[in-house]
Amino acid sequence: MEKPPIVPIEEWRQARAELLAAEKEATRALDAIAARRRRLPMVEFPDTYEFDTPAGKRSLLDLFDGKPQLAVYQFMDNGPDAYCPGCTWFTNNVPSPAVGLLADNDVSWVTVSNMPLTQMAAYWEKMGWTVPFASSHGTTFAADTDAEVGFMLTVFLRDGDRIYRTYNTTQRGVDRLVFTNSILDLVPYGRQQDWEDSPPGWPQHPTYG
């Protein structure tokens, strides 16, 4: 297994300083993108959906729980007794304290899926999740948010009873929100997935293998 060179401390510090400059450049670029995201045009979104939740039927407006902002993660529906490994990995990285911190910052969080409520509830119990969830089964919500049969994070803003979609993202846009992946990107072996550019011989495996 090939390893990076072992060098004196001063040479390491110089290499680390050069990488830090690149990291700061990337951070400034992400800050600029975030500023554009806050100025992205909005589109009005209807409050015509009826979600099944453990507390009964709820509208999209109800999911805000009185907050002005709402983040919805669309969990893929892979059919009865089948669960998306990526969505499972993502939900494992959404701890209840983080949901509470979002609420403290005027953001409600809910995980929505086209799975029937009974199927979602059983999986939530099996996984020990306490993240709020709702079923969009029988509605066009997934299609209307452009999630279709996939996964997606969608952000909404409300002004009184009017709802606006402000942002959505999927694929690597969702991936960058995962706490575990963020830490793995910092450690020597990385995520150990076969798409990563790592030194020859380092441990790697298929992403979901």
C-alpha cells in the first residue's frame, strides 16, 4: 500500500499551509454561492397536499409547525420492504438535536416519502429514528418538487398562508450535508469508496457494496 511521503515537520507545515490556502479559496467560493442561493427567485407552491403523519392528516402548511422556513427531505420509495441505502445513510446522519437546533433558527425539518405511513413508521421504529416524518403516498408532491422517484432536499418559505419553494438539491448537493461523510473526507483513508482519488493500494469498496 503506497503512502504519502514522511517529511520533517517544517516541510509538513509548508505543505499544510499550501493546502489551507486552497481550502480557504474553496470556502470563499462556497460563501459566494450561498449568497446567490439567498437571492434565488422563488416560485409559489400550492398547499393542496394531504400528508399522513403519526399525528394524523396534515397539510404542507401544517408541516411548517408555525416556523417561516421548512426543509423537506424526500426519502425514496423503493417498494414494500425495500429501503434506499443512501436515504438510510442520510437519515442516520440527521440527529434529533440537530432538528431542534434548526427549529431554534426558525426552520422546521420533516422527512417525506411516497411510502405508506405504516411502512415508514415500521422502518423508523426499526432504525430508532426520531426525526419527524410524513407520507406523501397518493399525492403528486414528489413529482411536483421534481424529486419524482428519487431523493431530494427541498426548501420552502412561507409568508402567512402563502408558500414558496426557494431551493432544492440532490445527489452531491445532499451528500455534502452528511456529517459522517464530512469527517471521512478529512481522515487519511477518506470514505474508502472506489470513485475517490486515493493513493494506490488504499482500502476502497463500491459506494453501496
